[in-house]
Amino acid sequence: MLGDPEKYAEDMGYFKGKPEAVVIARGVEDVRKTLEIAREKAIKVTPWGKGTSVTGAAITNGGILIDLSNMNKILEFSDEDWTIHVEAGVVLDDINKFLKPRGFFFPPDPASSFMCSVGGATSEGSGGMHCVKYGTMKDWVLAVKVVLPNGEVVKIGEPLQKNRVGYDLVHLMVGSEGTLGIITEVWLKVIPIPDYKVLRVLAFFNKEDDISRTIINLRKNRIQPEIAEYMDSKVLEALKKSFNIETEGVGALLIDIPEFSLEKLKESLHNSILVKIAENEDEKEELYKARSFAYLAIKATSKYSMSEDIVVPVSKLPKVFKKIRELEGKYQISSPILGHIGDGNLHPVITYDDDSKDRAMEFFKELCEYVIDEGGSVTGEHGVGIQKRELAIEQIKKHNGDEVLRLMKKIKDVFDDKGIMNPTKQVV
């Protein structure tokens, strides 16, 4: 079935394009036939899940876009094997709605989990609030069904908890952003919902140094939070309008911990000025929703915004906070900060309008180059897409060397010798 190209002209990061044709896939065979034709005629192909990318990963100018959102069936679940098999168009939150009454859950929970697809999350290697304890998509994908650029349909990996046969092609596909093939089905690990009580704590601080020091204390005191999220005062102000959250100081940490870790957490909070513990499930859910919708709340405060995705060693968080505030002054740009601070993954949101766009781009570039020089990464979960391709290449050259980059390009050629799969994305 064909779709309207105008409906696929922009993602959530304001990246724009227009495909020549849109194929709305109803099943694997539609994807296979499309790729066969595209290969024969040397037409580029871009997969589309729900369009929630903020880096332009699913945007194309020209070529064919394949929309997989109608392939949205939960195919199989096993409460003995602890696995679930789904089509690529299934929305992440729908997986947990299915699992919850059965006593299980799937941990990766990007902020867009209420609308993003499992195929998109797999292709991007997405994370979320629970990744500080449970990891990102790469830690939960057991196997994938992929349509290769030549039209061949293959299953990569096994729905097993252990499997050491062959090269690990599963994790090659996770995060590949549609440059090696199109993921149509995914086998995922799931786990039982914890049977211990989890507390949700909101702690406010007067200094950002105290916030980063608290995260370092958590590490040193060997506390494993379920989530550890940061929201600065600008984020809290934006959320206050929607969620009526009482705020103090320059920012807050939202932390989930097992009840038995509460005393150790209190010892770890460095100069906190106000600590609130959610008293019931409704309060817990409100705080979770507030953090989930934080980026949307910030977007509403400016004409444009870039949600960045930098990662640094936890020990370097204080330096990164200072750098972001320095860049705000240098470029006269506001950058509210939120993110998964527990594992060093920050999302500074660079806000701008038509007059300040050039300054915002300079802010973005200087921040990313600083992070690379500090041994960090320009993306932890949002992906590379169009936005960060050159920066990602720079990071690989500096941290890993030219030979690693050449290996990646050779891998691309093995899968996609005609170069039709989502070109100009990732690093190849």
C-alpha cells in the first residue's frame, strides 16, 4: 500500500526531507518485494517506525520510505522462557501493557516509549530511564528477523539466554539505523516485575556540583538505583506548568531505589535542600510522567530545540555541567539539562529561534567536540542519523583509529554493496 510522502517529511528533531514514494508495509513480503525492486533500480530505501528520531535517522530526500508501523502484532510470549516475540511496529509501551498483568516487564523505556516502535528502538539502540540498572536495547534483543538489501529474509540470533554460535550479528544490527537491512521482527528478553518495594525519591539541590557529587556518592556507596534522572531548574519550571510540581534550588534528582537502600541513599545525598518520597503509586506515576514528558515541555518553551545525548564517565560530570553553562554564556543560548545522569548520559536541550540558529549549531558542535576530547561519546541512545555523522566519524578516529572506521565501511559493503540502505546515516 502506498502512503502520502508529505506525512513523512519531518521527525521530532525538526529534520526535514521528502521521499519520492512511501510503502506502508503489511508484512515481511511487502518489505522483501520493495527491496528487490529498489536494488534492481538502485533506489535508496529508508525504514520508518513512528518518526520519533531526533537525529534525522528516518528522514530521506528522494528514494523509497518503508513504513513498518502497521506490522504491530505481539506474536508469542513465554513465561517459562521469559521471551516475547513481536513485529517491528509494536509500540514499546504496548509491550509492557501486555506483560504487566502477566507479572513481567521489558526495561528499556525511552522518553518516547508511549509512541516509538520496537523496530525503531532496536535500530537506534535506544535506552531510557531504567538503563542505569538494566542497560539499553542491545542488552535485551536476542534475535531479529531482517530483510537484507538483496531481498533475502534472514533470522539473526536465537531466542536463547545463551548462544555462542557464530559472530554476534545481532548486536551488529542493534543500532545500525537501517543501514544494513530492515528489521521486521524482534525476539526480546523480559524479566519478572521486582517483588521488593521500590521507592521514588525527588531530591532538590542548590548547586549542580552537589548533584553530580551525589551521583558519584551513589557509585562509591555501591547503591544500584532503578532509575537516576536529572532535571535542572529550567526543566522543572517547564514541568511545573503541566504537573504542578513543587520545586526548589537549581535542580533535582529523581531516583528509584529498593526500600532497603533508603538509608544509604540519604547518606549519599550531598547537601540536598528538600527530599520528597512518593507516598503512593499515583504520586510515583505523576513523577515518572513528568520526567517522561520533560522534553516535550521544554519544546513548548521555544521555537526550536535540539535534545542532545552526550555521555561521559560519571567522574567527569562536574566538568561537563560547567562546560554547558559556559557555552550558554558564550553563545547566549539557553540549554535546560535533563537526562539519565546515573550512567553519565545527559540530554542538554539547546533551544533557539530563527535568529539564533547559527549560534545554536556552534554551541552543539563545540559541546560534542569537548565531550569527545574528554573521552565521552556524542550519543548514548538517540543515535547518529544525519545530525551527528561527521562528529561520530571524528569520535571513532580519535578514540579507536582509522582502521576501525575502515572495518565498519567494509561491513556496510558486505551487507549493502549497492549502497541503497539509508545512505548518509551512521558513519558509513
